[in-house]
Amino acid sequence: MVTTAAGYRRRYVASRVGVYLLAILAALLCAAPFLWSLITAFKQNRDLYNPQNNPFLFNRPATPDHITYLFQHTAFGTFAWNTLWVGVLVVGITLVLGLPAAYALARLDRPWAGWFGIGIFLVYLVPPSLLFLSLSRIVVAWGLQDSTWSLVLVYPTITIPVSVWLLIGFLKGIPKDIEEQAMVDGYSRVGAFIRAVVPLAFPGIVAVVVFAFTLTASEYIYALSFVSPTSQKVISTGVPTELVRGDVFFWQSLQAATVLVAVPIALVFNLFLDRFIAGFTQGAVKG
Amino acid sequence: MSAVREAEVARTPVRLPAARRRFADREGTLAWLFLMPSVVYILVLVGVPFVLAIGFALSDVTAGDPSYDYVGLRNFRRIFDDPVFWRSLGNTFIFTGVSMVLIVVLGKVLANIMIANFKGKWIVRFLVLLPWTTPVTLSSIAWLWMLDSIYSPIDWVLRQVGLLGKPGDLLGSGSNMYWLGEPGLAMASVITVHVWRLTPLAAVIMMAGLMAIPRDLEEAARVDGAGYWRRMFEVTIPLVLPVAAVAALFGTIFTFTDMAVVDVLTNGGPNNATQVLTSWAFFRGIDGGDVGQGAAIALFLFPILLAAAIAILRAVRRMEVG
């Protein structure tokens, strides 16, 4: 009996070690390009451009020059600011339009709600690659070409469908009794929605906000085809087009920009990961 | 209890005039009112451009001559005559197919790791999320530098371990692999970046599925004497399948319609070896100014995507019912 107990224990220890090894391996594989960017960002030119040097070490002292360059001599700050305000406005539009739509589909018991939900999701599948040509004509017709506002106008078409879909999941998770109680207490249906349902769905709404923001920050095709002046560009188009002059890549500054953008978004997303997963389960499987 | 509630109702003043209340309580009207803004927005900015795209595909509109003339299927005949189109189409399918399989399999593995219990989970999750939450052009830039033709650290490691750089070495005697310069390697690189970028998303979706599996089901199977593989194939996999299908759907769409990775890494090259339909449509439609042809190429994607999406969504529904 003692041997089996020891055997169990050994197997337990082995499985724990296995979990840790796998976790570390997964984290390293996912983060590898960013770790490499991080090292690169602080290297001197003479260190970086010598194929004999060990690329993972600092063969010469680290320098913050390229990061200072990024902020002082490139439009990186402008790109970041543009991405931020476009993201905030788009998320705002998405919530104002998407939240009532999701509520209607989740709660107001229309017979067509199920089909409508799938229809909205299918809109998400109409890719920017299909629409960018005709949308760029529409943007021109409305006089928004070469302006960041064109992105504010167009991005909600990407974020509304997927947000509605996720929000349906969150709203279905809220017990019906709560609105019924609110209506018994004298609120109208709209009042119950605004005062009882929205506050309860708040964590889910925050998860949707983070997700929608990530989508707008990554978008590339629309940003590339609608906007070309430097001062109007966002990060996803500005960094790859403006930090490369002809064939000259400002590698350290480029990598610094990558890390500076990647880390905060992933940090915030990580905070809301569990919420996001909850919304996904309900939206996807029970939708 | 009911007495208390009645008292409460009696005490609560009616907040709205009767007519407005009835209006705000009529569910049918309300449902439409709530839905309308989103529907209108999407009709104007997705529906209209979609119809316009079809119109452009059947016209001779160019950036220089925006006047509309109907030309029937001429654009389609011209793109079908173009070998680059067929090459892009083939590449699109290869990229999507290979990445989708890898994304689903690796996503499942990653999801299992991420729901396991261990210390430092927070930092692991953070690092795992990075590829997906970072704007795709920026992560592609990180890869571009990693796959650089001279300074690639991968090449450096290969040289150090003796696989590259000296005559007779396994990977050749050149000092570099030229990851993005050789057609085969360039395709492998693009696929790797797609898989790397989307596996975390698939993992997150599948975590949702794995967490939804009731624990007792597995336990019951275990008590009934089902071994690991039997539990895996008869309990876990069937239950995860719907979510895996959703993950596959997202993976397909994001790979199928993406051009950022290709654009930043290879710009379609070398010699169109990594050109995909989206990047080719952009090249013809925006850079080349031939709006009609660009639209025709882009439209070619749609029936395929729609069919794939409907097939997967129907399969998911059937699995849930069954």
C-alpha cells in the first residue's frame, strides 16, 4: 500500500512539474517577439547591426535614445492620441446603439429575436476587405477623406455586431425578476432597463468596452485606405508607414512603439478576461 | 409579503404620464425602437457599401475616371485570366486551412494550460494574451525584425548550434535563412504569425467551453471506469466541439480576410508567393486605382465566407440540440 501511495505522490509531483513547464513554455512562445523587441529597443546601433554579436545580450551599454527619439522626433504621440480618442468615441457609439439592441434581442421576447441575433452576427462576418473600396468612395462623398473622423464613422460597423452578440449573453445572465421587481416598483420598461439592468450588466459592459477598443486599435485596412496625412493617422497604420523612411527602418524605435502599445492593452484585457469568457459562453452557446 | 408589496406600489408615485408609460411598456414597439438605430447604422454603412461593391465589380470605375459604366462580367473575366489571382486564391486557402487546424489544436492545448491551477497564473495569462490584443501591424513588425534577413536572432541561434552557415551544415552554408525571401519559408512564416496571433483567441473561446463542462460528468465517467482516452473522446471532445467550431469560425474569418500580416511581412512577395485575395484586391483597387477589378476580387471572398459561416453555425446548433 505504501508503494502505491508513493506512486500516486510521484505522479502528482510529475503532473505539477508538467503544468509549470507547459505554462512557462506557452508564455515564452507567445511573448518571444515582444521580449526580443524589448531587448532591441534599448540597443545602440553599433551593437544592433553587428551579426557577430550575441543578439540576446547588451554588448554595449543600453541606451534610452531611441525611445526619446520616438517621442520627440516622430509622430508616435499623435498616432497614440488619435487611436485613443477614436477608440473612445467608437466604444461610446457602440454602447449607445448596441446596448438597447442587445436588450431587445435578449429580453423583449420577439419571435424573430433568435434569427435576428444570428443575422447581426453574420454582419460581423462581412469583412472590411469586402467593403473598403466602396466605403472609401462613401467617405470621399461625405468629405471625410484623409480625416480621422472617417474611422469614427466606420468602425462601429465592426464593433456593433460583435458587441451586441456578447451583450446578449450578459443580459441573459441577469435574472428577469429584477426588472419585474423594478417595474412593480413603478418604473416603466425603459426605466427598469436603465436603472436596474444596466448597472447589473456593468461588468459585462466593461468587458465589451475593452474588446471593442482592442478591435478598433488593431484595424488596418480601413485606416490604410481612408487616411493618408501623418497627423491624422492612427497607431496601426502610422507606426509601420511613418517609422520606415524608404528602406531605412528605425528598428529600435519601432520595437519600442510595439512594446509600449502591446503591454497596456494586454494588461487591461487580462483584468477582464474572466468576464469576457463568461459573455462568450452565453453569447456563443446559448445564443 | 404581498401586503407589503401592495403598500409599496401604492406609495410609489407614478413617474410618467399614463400615455407615455403605456408607450414605453409596449414591448413590440419598444423592441423596434431599441433595434432601429443599430439596424439603420449597419444598413447604411454595411448594406449600402455591399451593394455598391457589387455595382463597382460590374463597372469600369477607376480612381482616375469615376464615371459609372456598366460592363457586365468583364472585370471577372479579366481577373480569371490573371495568374496572380489564382495564386492569391490558392494561397488564401492554404493560409486559412493550415492555420485553422493549427489554431484549433494549439488553442485547445493552450486553453487546458490556462485553466489549470498554478502560481503566477496572472503573468502567464498576460503574456499569452499579448499576441492577440496587440494591434496586428505592430506584432507583425516585431516578427519582421525577428525574421530579418541579416540580424534574425533565429539565424544566430542556428549558426551557434551548428545547423547553418558552414559548408555541409544541415540548413545550408549561407549565413542566413532569408525567412521572408524564399517562397516556401515566406509562406511558413506568414502561417506561423497567423497561428501565433490567433491561438490565444481560440484558447480564450475554448476556455469558455471547458469551464462550461459540468465537473460531475467527467467524474461520473471516471467512476464508471472510463480511461483517459475514452473520457477524452466520449465526454470532453463532444462537449467542447461546439465551442471549438466557433473558435474555428473566428480563426477562419480573421485569417481569410486579413492582409496586415502579409502586407507588413512580405508585401505579397517574393514574386506573389504570399499574395492573398485581400492584399491583391487592395493592390488593384487602391494602389492600382482599378476600383472595378478590386471590387470583383474582394467580392469573390464573400460566397465562400458566407457558406463557411452558415455551415459552421448550423453544425453548432445541431450539436447543441443533439
